[in-house]
Amino acid sequence: MPPVWRGRRRWLLASLVVLGVLQAVFAIAMALSVGGVLSARQPEWDLVLLLVLSVLGIGLARWMERIVAEQVGQDYVYEQRRRLIASAILGERGNKSLGVIVTRASNDLTAVRNWIAQGIVPLATGLPLVLVVLAALWVIDWRVGAAVTVPLALTAAAIPRLSGAAFERARSLRRQRGRMSSHIADTVRAGPSIRISGAVSRELNAVDRNSSRVVESAVERARITGFIRALTVTAASLCTVVVVLLSMLGAIDAAGVASVMTSLGIMSTPMSDLGRVVEYRQNYNAARRILAPVLQEAIQLRRAEQRRERAWKQGAVEAVDDHEGLSVRGLTVHGTPLPDIDAVPGDRIRMVSEHSARPHQAIQQLLLVGDSPNPQDEDGAYVLIDGKDYVRAPRKERRKLVGYASLDVPLEQGSIRRIVTYRRPGGDDDEVLRELERVGMGKRVGRLHRGLGTKLKNNAAGWSPSDVTRLKLARALHGQPPLLVLENISVGLDGEGRDIVRELLDSYPGVILFVTARPEAMLSDYRIWEIDGETDEQREATRQAMLQDLHRGHVHSDAAAHAADADE
């Protein structure tokens, strides 16, 4: 896990130690003033004032401690939440179920926050307070110091022995909670299929079984953590008993007893907090086992991106040559090489394959090539867009080179302005309106009460599929990227939308790479890019081999017809 002692958290943690020492000083002053007031034969108003100020000081210090503790915990979780989501989006571990991601972002990070805010903080404030008060008791009366120290020392020696059992039970509970959350999320997502299959009761029973396991694990953990808490409370109570016995034996007078009891009362709260430290620590350890590799992956991804940015600024990879258009070399999809392709501005290229899923896979491979911690692992992949090395370009430069719109990729939540400028933030309203006009959405947005500020949710729920598709296209067109990639957008367009989009794409100055089952709805003129892994030479060799077998009588007439068609 990334270190807590970093950045502004250093000063926050240091301030917690100072607050702990201040509370100890106030506690000692309070104890002494109580003893002085009780032993005085007449009112000592200066001691009363000291007592009042000590009480107020302890209250203020505890208030500040709570605020600073929350700042430390939230600051750390804020940093790690960003890394967690980045890893889920960008990393190799990102192909997890929705339930797993939600669990990590909530339960696991909550455990981390609790350890920081309620585990480290009591250690930072409670230990200095307890140690300073104990030292003061030893100075005042060594017998009292010894009487209070012994129960606390025995408790401190026992707690590490209980930590192992607490850890195992915390890990088991977290594992069961993760399984339950993942199952619930996946079940809800598959709701329509479950209803159609008549399996609602079966899935609810499965949820009950998972819930029962969570309950059992939680109870088992409570047995250990509750015992640890009880042990700390018992230790504080034993200190009180021992002080009372010393008073009975005449070792200390009534004023001394009052002073010691005041000190013990002030120590009771941090001691109770220290009793929960083990619980928070074990929950944190269980969460850390899951989060640490994910967060480390996020750190690696960020460092890789920083290296790309430095190389780009230094001019090492910005411009390869002056070639305009698109050049693709050395890409593979699931081990099968994609045929190379070259295109110039104005080219329209339709991707076709005998396998329905392969065009989408090829597009993802093309758009995400090099977007990994080690771009050199792409095995010689070579993608040039307008002479720029797309494989090694940083993300903020890659998004300028490619506009992407897909039927299956939902719109982001937010205003229309944000959606259109999502790929390239910062465009002014006039530019956004021009993009909307190009896709025939200017009047539609202009009639809205809030215009470009209109908020859209749930993939623009309430808008027609054609309007949603055109918003996606406006987003892809923003900034006029040299490469426009369109995936099955014709499916979502109505007649008017198809006419507008066809006219727009026919005049687009860059390269258009698209996938569709209805090419006539998209473009009037285009060329084919077959992506099944065979080059023209390979296809010609296959055709010639089939013809030779035909002449030798080894091929069925259907194959002959196929070969003849290929020859046309």
C-alpha cells in the first residue's frame, strides 16, 4: 500500500502527536488541580481556574483530534480511490465483475479509512497521552505509577497474541462480504434473464446463503474483537481497584486518590480507542491483501504515462514522418495478425470479417494499442496517424488523433456541453453548437430550457436512439480528429439521421474507419479492409490451391463455385 506519511498528511499526523501530548499536559494539570482543591482548607480560586481551563483544553484538543483524524483518513482514501478506479479502467485487472469493483471501492476503502482515522490516530494521540500520564504518576508516587502500569503492561502483552486470530476472522469476513456483494450486483444486472428463466426464488435463496455466511463470519470476528475491547476496559478498571486498595492501606490520601482517578478517567477514552486499534488493523490487513496489487498497478500505469509525456515533450516520438492519414502495421487480435493497411485523408474504410465479434476486437486493439505500462510489449506494433506515433503518444495527445463513436458505448453522465467536449475538454459554446449543427441536433438542443447545460443521465434516457447516436457522433467529431472510427452507429439512426450523417461523412476531410452491416446508410463510396488475418497474397495462394485441386478432382463442385466467385 502507498505510504500514509507523505505530503500534507505528514503535518496532519505530526499535529495529532502534538494534540496527544497537549491532552496529557491538560490531564496532569487537571489531576493536580483536583488534588489541590480537595486538600486546601479554603477555596483556591487559581486552582479552580486551572481546573476549568484544563477541562476546556482537553475538550478542545479532542475536538481538533477528531477533525484532523478525519482529514487524514479521507485524504488517503481520496488518493487511493482514484488509483483504484484508474486500475479498473486501464489495467489488466480491470476485467472484473461490477460487484468486485463496487466492493473494493466501498468496503475495502472504508476499512482503509477506518484504520487511518481510528487506528493510526489513537496510536498517534493515545500513546503519547498514556505514556506522559504514566510518567507523571511515577514521578508523583512510584507506588501509584507501578499499580497503574502493571495491568496496562499485561494487557499490552496479551493483545499481539490475539491479533493473529482477529486477522483470520477479519479476512474471512471480508472474503464473504466480497462474494456476497459480487453475487448481488451480478444477480441484479441479470434480472431480466432470471425472471424469464423463472429462477427468482433460486437466486434469492443463493443470496440468503451468502448472507448467512457473512453473519457467521461477523459473529466470529466479534468474539475476538469484543474480547480485546473488554480486555482494555478491564485493565482500566483494575487500575482503579488497585488505587482504591492503596488508599485503604494508607499509601495515598483522599486528595491523591481523587487526582489519580481523574487521570485514569481521562486515560479511559484513549485506552478504549486503543482497544479497537487491533480490529481496525486486521480489517485493514485483509483489505490491503486485495487492494495492494491493484493500487500498485495504478502506480505503474501512472508512471508509464509520465514517461510517455516526458518523451513526447522532448520530441522523441511526436513526429515520425510527414505522412498524413493512417498506417497500421503489426497488430494482432487474439494471436491472429491483422492485415496491414495504409490510408490517406479522405479515405473511407469498411472493416469486414467472417466473424461478427472480430471487427470490434480489432477496433479495441487499434485504439488501445500501447496503452499499457510497457508499450514495448506490443511486439512491434506500428500505428501512425498524421505522422504521429500513436502507440507511444500520451493519452492527452492520443485523444486528439482519434474520434470514436459506437452503438454499444454509452454516453457519459453530465451536461450536453460536457458530453460533446468529453474527448477534448475546453471547447467554447460556439464550437459545441457548431458540432451539434453538423449532426442536425442544433435546433433540438436550442429548444431546451437549459440548452447546452441540460443534464443527461442513464445514456440520455428519454431521448430517441437517433438523437443519442448523433450526440455520440458530435463527441467524436469535436476537434476534427484525423481518424474517425465508427462502430455500428447506423443501427441507431432514423431516416433523417442517416441522411444527415451520410452527407457529413462524405465530406469529412480525415480518414474514416467504420463497421456496419448497412454500409449504404453510412457512405456512398468506400473500400474494404478484410481483417481475418489473410493478406492478398495469402488469399491468392489459397484460391490457386483450390483451383489446382479442382482440376485434379479433389474438390466438390460447391468448392469450385466458391473458387470461381473468388476469381471474379
